[in-house]
Amino acid sequence: MINRREALASLTGAAALAGAQTKKRRNVIFILSDDHRYDALGFLKAQPWLETPQLDRLAGEGAHFKNAFVTTALCSPSRASILTGVYAHRHRIVDNSTPIPQGTVFFPSHLQKAGYKTGFFGKWHMGAESDDPKPGFDHWVSFRGQGAYLPNPNGLNVNGRKVPQKGYITDELTDYALDWLRMLPKEQPYFMYLSHKAVHAEFEPAARHKGRYKDARFVYPPTMAATGEMAQHRPMWVRNQRNSWHGVEYPYHSELDIAGYYKKYAETLMGVDDSVGRVLGELNRRGELDSTLVVYMGDNGFAFGEHGLIDKRTAYEESMRVPLLARCPELFGGGRTVNQVVANLDIMPTVLDAAGATAPSGLDGRSWLPLAQGKQAEWRKELLYEYYWERSFPQTPTIHALRGDRYKFIRCQGLWDLDELYDLREDPLESRNLIFSEQHAGIVKQMRQRLFDILEETGGMNIPLQRDRGGQQNLRSPDRSPASEFPEEIRKRPKGTAERR
């Protein structure tokens, strides 16, 4: 038997080894998908027929972060937070049209200084910018705006040169990424950012996957109900959005079938899953499979009927919660589930940590590598969420929310409407707004205070104002739900409840 001193020495040695492994100039591959909601993973069985074998493999051989979020559920702000490690109100890319502020530094620039080769492949879609190569990347393959699933006249930008798109975009981006990887010497550390267009609408599966789920039975979300137990104290703006561009009654001003829409989404996701498998296969061929940190994430979620909505932007779980999976056997074992709240803010410090590079001070995120390794680490107790009203999609207001381990507080800005409080432990579907609950009045007050504390501490007390541009998707169907009435609690308020609104 070993004595206590020997045991302590063993533990100390193991800790030192873990620290040394973390500081290794480790290769990192970051794979980002678009609009991939947190539960659209085969092993979670949210829709029992959906299959994602390669993503399931990442979770089984690595870590699944079951409470991963974005701090703004919209393409450009979320992507900017990934690349800068700070909230949208700090990097100032608050919607899909805001130009990138001068002086913005994306974290691959730090990796270049540390001797890494960096490559970007796919959707940039940030700040109404062109598809020209961006600072921080040695190799560049991208396209304008949303791009296209199938070949189109705009083609691709490869290192500043216009090149025709030859095939299905998910496959072609993976081809480019793996071709670049094969050109790198084995001793050269690298960071690959593979940024898929999929699974953004309009969904277009690869030919090999079309019709895979046509006979599957879609399970509609219970909160799709307009009234009743699944819609208790739902704000008026959410009720009204039901009959809008982003609502289930008038989706995209059409007769869109939500079930068929989800099935096509799931078929399109299969191409992304194939891509993950190809990346893992190439790492295996290079002998780097177990030493490379592979991270998979969605840029935001997507609702398919929850709360009567489609799309993202809101602070509900289906919108702000995303899949996050990571694999690196040399750093952490497989089959791990991380319960702490992590965010897109944490990608930058995590990648720099894995690369043995020092993260700049003042970030809003931090490295989650200790969590993946099962270490005890002081961690955030809550996460700020922000979304700023867009003129093009006026049905969703400016929103700030605080997402804690158990409760979520949501407030809208500039509307005469209800705030929201949800007990995520007792009501994970967010069906019962507790804003008028006497029992929860103290929690509302505390979370409201903490939300504004975070905004003040991080310089977020100003609402960005943009010039009017473009049209508005602001139509309502006269044959669907009428405008919502004020709730009884506002029309005739009980005494002593003003503070909880």
C-alpha cells in the first residue's frame, strides 16, 4: 500500500502532467454550423429518428457541454463573440449589417504570433463585409453573405481570387479544409476554422440525403399551443409574433409546414455530420486524432414551433442554447457531460489555452478546458443574453436576459409588456412565466439587479442605433390570430405587485 505522502506526490505529478499537456502547442480544429439547435443530436433523442453518428462519436469519445449558449442568437453577433471573447455590446457587431469596427482583433491573430498556421473555410457573414480575406488567417476560402448550397454565379473567394463553386457547399468546404491540412508539415501547429453554411435556411440536403426522413413522424413541441397550460403569462409580443414572419401561423408569410421544414433541416444536417467524420478520418490518417482538440458548435439555436415561433433571436432555450462537443483524448477522457453554463465567449480563451498562448486580459469568456478535464474550477453562476431590435424583423424587441443555473429572467426594452421569469428546473420548457408569483418576487428583484450590474460592469448600458435600411418583414395574416389583449394583471393590478413587472 502507498502512504499519504506517496499518494500526494502521485496526485501532484498527475496535476503537473495535465498542466504540461494543456500548455502543449496543440493543433485545434473548430467546426461551426449555422442554426444548429442544442437538441438536434442523435444521442439526445429529441426527435427519435434523427441521426448524427459522427457528432454522437464526438460526444462519446469526448465531452458534451449540455448547457452551452450564445450570448446573442444571431449570426454576426454570435460569430464576433466567438472570435473576440466579448459580448456584442463590447465588440459592437450587434446585427447582421453592422460593419466591423476598426481595430477589431480576432483571436487567430494571436495564434499566428505564436507560430500557428491558420485557415478559414466557409461562412463569414459578419458586418455586411465582402468575402475578402480577413486578418488573422493565412489561408482563406469563403463566399458572400449566406452563400448557396449549390453552385451559383457568385462562386467562392479563395485567398482573394474568385473561384467557381463546383458542388454541394458542405462537401466542398470540407474538401478545401482537408486539402489545406494535407499541405501542412507534421511539425507545423495549426488552427482550422471550418464554418459551414448548413443548416441555415433555405435548407437543401445533399442529393444522397434527400428524402431520408420523409416518412418520419415529427413530434410537435407542447409550447406551440397558443393558450392554456403551455402558454401561461406569455408576453403579448410573443403572442403577436405567432402571426408573423417568424411565427407558426404565418411563417415567412407562407403556408410552410413546420414538420416538413424540420425534416428538411435534419436531412441538411446529415451533410455536416458527414463532414465531421471526414475531418476525424483525416486526423487519424495523419496520426493526430488523439492529440488534436476538435470542437463542434452551433452559432445559435432555432425554434420549430416552441412558444408559437420559428427562427432565433429570442432568449428562449431553443434560440440561445447550442450544441457544443469537444474531443481530445490527450487532454480529457470520453463520455463526459459538462453541466456548467458555457458560452460562445469561451471559445477564444479555450483555443488559446489549448495552444499554450496567453489570452488578452479583459475577456468576458474563459477557458473551459478544466471543466472538460473534470477539475474543480470556480465558474460563472449566470450568463448575460442580449439582442437588439432589427428594423427588418420588427416582431422581436430588444431583449436582455440573465440565464442562471436554475432561473432565467427576461426583459424586453421599449414595449408595454411583461417581463419573464422561468424556473428551468421545474419548467424546462419555459411554459409558466412566474413574473406575477409572490413566491418568486425576491428572485425577480435579485436577477434584475444582477443583469444591470453585468451591463454596467461591461459597458452595456447603451442601446445601439442604426440607420433605417432595407425593407421590413412586418405583415400579418387577417385570417390568423388577432392582436393580443393586455393580461388581466395589467388591466387590474393586485396591490403591491408593481415592483415585479
